[in-house]
Amino acid sequence: MSFGYGVGDVFATIHAIKRIVEEIQNYRDAPRHFQQLSAELRLLQATLQSVLDIQTVDHVELENLDRIRLIAIHCQQPLQAFIQKMKLREPSLGHFRTSGTIRTVGRRLHWSLIDKKDVEGLRKVVVSEMVAINILLGVQQLRYLRVLAKDTSTFKEDAGACFVNTEDILAKSIKILNNVETLPREIRDLQKLSISNASRQEEMYSYLAKFIGIMTGKADMILSHGKKALESAQKVREQAAKTILAVASLTANIKSLIILLAAFSTTVLSKIAANTRMLLDIHANVKKILRAIEAIPLHLTLDIVRFDDALGDSWALPYQACTEWQTFKEMLQKVVFANNRPGYNQVVRDRFFIMSAKDNTIIQTDAWNSFIKAGAHILQSMIVSKTQSPGGFCPFPSCNEPLVGSEGSGDEYIW
């Protein structure tokens, strides 16, 4: 630990925190502000304990840790003062409290009413000191990151120098291999010279010929191995360069991803808040509209006929336009099923019928005038062939309801 003689002060502060936390934990049914104080003290205790575990020899880090020690010492005085106040009320607080007398109840009430300000004051001190400690630790972490960035830069420079040295070695190797490549040719020249002197050195020629043949094979093998080694070295160099580039790219991508996630989280939260406000405004406006509709006097509304079409939509049709069958059919074509709405062709070809919503009685066209009254509720059903609706379901995507077989016709459905 880097605090030296100040370690005892930090331990004293941690001990005071433990004392207060234990008293509050033993305070059954403690008020909310006591519970909040206990949580904040436990957090401060864990932070100070983590600081005690830090090991460093850097003088800047030691100065930051000394500042944290001073903050811990500053916390010690209000903590001890709070402990003294708790001792004055130990008969009515925590595991020392008693119950069963009017006097004890009065002391607990006295604690709850009077000392809440003391609790809030201690909470403010703890929170402010926690903020200061976290700022110092954040500064220390930032310094760690800067040192890491500097080490990374040094590594890149060393790697660059290493690659330069590798290039020099490869150039020298190529030069040596070029010299080796000329060796077989020189040996052949020597062989020709030996042949010209064969009459005088027949025995020596035989020996030299064998030796030269062996040397030629070995030279070719050395040349082949040298070329393979050069190719392998070049591949290793390329692979190392690709690896370093990939690591650098991955680091940049991770940094960009973190920045993007932070911006995205902020944007999503703002959009959610805006959508929530918009939904609340829509809800309020709908309520206003409903209240306005309910406030309309009944004698001002028009006479209507409620019409439920075959697709499941309800319409409020003017009664005056529904008194005659022909005008009602024109309204179906030009209003209800306008713009080639699904079912328009069935209406044009009279492949539908109208029923009473009350008892499902089919309304005949010749009895239309006598049935349709103001406020009437009628339903529509359409007739489709089985070839248009395989599987027995409505062919229109907006409906997709099961169909009923038509009586008297085996190849038609009603919906």
C-alpha cells in the first residue's frame, strides 16, 4: 500500500462505516433514508477497500492515492459524529432498541422526526466524497491509458526498425545466392580445363570428375534451398505486416464501435422519450375528441344506416341515400368499394346479398323500401367460387377469414 503512515486513518474510516452499517441493518423496518444511507456507505467502504489494494511506485499515482487518503480522513469526522449521536439513542435504534413501553415509542418517534436531517447531511458528505474519489480514480485510469498509448507507439517504431533490418538481411541473402548460382558454371569451366589435360592426368581426371559431379548436385540443391528460404522469408514478412495492420484496424474498429454505441444509446433514449410524449399527446387528444363527440346533441345528428361490409369494416351511411336499392348499390360502388377495393367486382356483378344484423334475414330487393329505416343495422355477404379461394379462406389479404359453403351450389362459398 502506498499510503505509509496514513493507512491507519483509512482503516479507521472503514471501521466507522462498518459500525454505522451494522447498526442500520439491525434497525428493523428502518425508514427509507436510513436504507439509502446504508447503501451509500457500503459503496464507499468497497471503494476505500479497493484503494487499499492498489500497489504502485509511480510518484504521480502515489500523490493521487494520498489525496484519496485525505478524503477518507475528511469523512472520518462526520462519521464519528454520527456514531456519537447513535450512541445517545441506542436504546431505540438497531439491536439495542426495546419495545413495549410508551416511553420507548416516544424515543423512536423522536429519532425519526429529529435526526432525519443528520442522516441527510451525512449522505451529502458521503456522496460528495465518493464523487471526488471517483474523479481521482478516473484521472488515474486516464493516465494509465496514456502510458499504454505511448508504449504502443514505441512498439510500432521498434517493429518498423526490425522490418528495415530484415530487408537488409534479405538483400544480402539474395546477393549470396546470386554468387552461388554462378558456381556450377565455373565448375563446368574447370571440368573442361581438366579434360584438356586428360592425357597427362587420366587418373586425377576420373577422381575430379566424380567430385565435380557431386559438387554440382550439391550446389544446385543449395541454390534450390536458398530460393525456397527466400520465398519463405518474404511470406513471413508479408504475414507479419498483415497481422500488424489487422491489429491496428481491429483497435480502430473497436474504438469506432464504442463511440457509435454511445451515440446510438443516446439517440434511442431520446427517440423513446419523444415517442412516449407523442403517444401521451395523442391519448389526450383522443380523449378530447371523444368528449367533444359525446357533447354533440343527439337532435343535431343525421339519420344513418349502419352497414358492415363483407371485409369486416363498419360504415355509417346516410339514410336518405339508402332508401332506394339502386342508390344504395351506387353508394357501394362509388364510396364503400371505390378505387378497386377488394370486393368491387362482386358488387358490380351483384355477387352479394344484404342481411339484417338482428336476425340474419336476407333482405330481398323488392322489399328493400319497407325494411330500411333510420338507424337500421345491415350486414353484407359476398359469393366467390371455390377456384378463387383454395383452402376455404377469403381470397382478400385484409380478411383471410374461413368461408361457408353456399346452399344449393357445390362450387361456391359465402363470406
